[in-house]
Amino acid sequence: MTRTPGRPKPQVGRRTVLTAAGAFLLAACGARFDGQRLTITTGSAGAVYNQLGQALAASWAAELGFQPQVLTSAGSGQNLDRLLAGAADVGISAADAAATRAAESGGDLRALARMHDDYVQLVVPAASSIVRPADLRGRRVSVGPPDSGVRLIADRTLSVLRLSGGADLERHELAIDAAADALARGEIDAFFWSGGLPTEQVSALARRLPIRVVDLSEVLPVLFQEYEVYQSATLPASPYRLPNAVTTLLVPNLLLVTDRMSDTIAEALTGGVFEAQAALATANRAARSIDVRSGIETVPILLHPGAQAYYRSAHYTSG
């Protein structure tokens, strides 16, 4: 799996680190929060955000004593709304959506960790004549729900192609479950999705009919020029039994809170992420990339001071 930055990422020095479990013990130092409620806003039921949120909730309950409630959502946009409104304590968001919302909200968002990376997936039937993004003109295309991260990247991609809707294409605003079903029934010609690999709904669709993921190479240079948070990546053929690997857009995901969270809780939750890494990877293979060494890479969202304390306790040293 090859990843190529759209722009050079900020350089961080080589680091040595204790094991995640050891660092967590240092950071948490036996702290427990028995009976304290914690609301986690995630994503569509069964999609990657939701799977990881469920795994985190179980681990934080067992290891730290929280009583978590896991909410489904439309994705990044709704998660950010809930965090900023105080309707959730923790949420997952794509970095591009978080950057946009942070600029609008005045900086209340704070990060605990960089999580897995999302792959932008423009999915079509294998027999489709859509072979490049420009072929979407005049087609029926799902761009995702209005308050979602996939909607943001779909709109940006279509803007590069100057396909705004109306006479350009027929836009549908479907969540991932409905989009996969609609494609299988021939009700739409393509759908955008941004998620970890594999996403269960896309895997299930690939078992119903052969699919392809459209190569996005032609739109990447403009997207990289306008939005520095994006990177390019090779989406391999194996997760969805595709005919071949394709080049697509990579979007980091961040585990977010707000500056209202106490430093003590933020530090414990951050350590708990890496304590739960094995359980997260079991919930979805996308979480295999979650690592304490890359966890601090949450630009453009500032780390919560409690998260900073955790990473310092993990004995980072520049080298």
C-alpha cells in the first residue's frame, strides 16, 4: 500500500517510544472514571467510524470505568456539530472537514490522536463505461448525505471537474448503505464514499456484483494545490476483489474532543486509544495503521493539552 503526499508533510524527528501499553500505564497511572458518562459520535451503523467507536467504547469502559454511549451519525459533519454543541464528548472526523469547521468555529476543537486514513472511493459497476471522473457527466451519482465528510470531498472533486449538478449530473444524497443498494439495483450509476479499507458495505456490494473503483489521478493535482490536508494513495485490488489497483485520495481521520474536556480525562482517553489498538484492528483492519508514533500528527487541529501530556509520558525523544 503506497502513499504519496500531495504536499510534503511537516517533518517530525525520529522517535523512540515505549510500547503503547507501557506508555498508557505511565499516563493513566491507575486513574479510573467509574460511572462517568461519555458520549461518542461515530458514523453509519457498520461503517468504519462506528466499528471503531464501538471498540473504543468497550475498551474505555473496561479499562477506565467510563459508561459510554455510542451514537450513529451521518459522518464527519454531524460529529463536528455534536461536539461543538456539547451533544457529544468524543467524535471521529476526516481532517478536511475538521479543518473547515475549526476555522468557522474559532478553534474550540482539539485532537486526541490521528486515527486511520480514509480512501476516497468512486464506485461503479465493473461493466460501467465510467472509467475516469470526467465520465460522470450526465450520470446519476450519489455524493453522500449533506452533513457528511464524503459529501465535502465529493463536492470538491466535482468542482474540479466543473460538474455542479443540474444539467451536469443527477445528484443523489445517499448514505453508504442506501448508495450500495441503489447501485446494485441499477438506480444510480456511481457513488462516492470516503472510508477505511475495507468498508463493510462496499465489501458486501462487491459480493453482490463485480465493481470497480475509478482512478482519481486526473483530479489530484488541483486538489493538492487547493487543500494541503490531502495525500494520494494506491487503493489495492484485494479488499474489494477489484480488477486492478487505482490511485485515489487519502484523507486522515482524527479523534476529536473540544477544549471543554478536562486534561485528566483527555490524557486517559488518549492512552486508552493505543491500549485498545488490537481491539480496534479486530473491529476493522483499517485500524492497523493507528500507532502512537503517528498519533500526534493531527495538523491542522491542535492537540488537547491532556493528549500532549500523554505523548510526553510516552517518552518521545527526538533523534
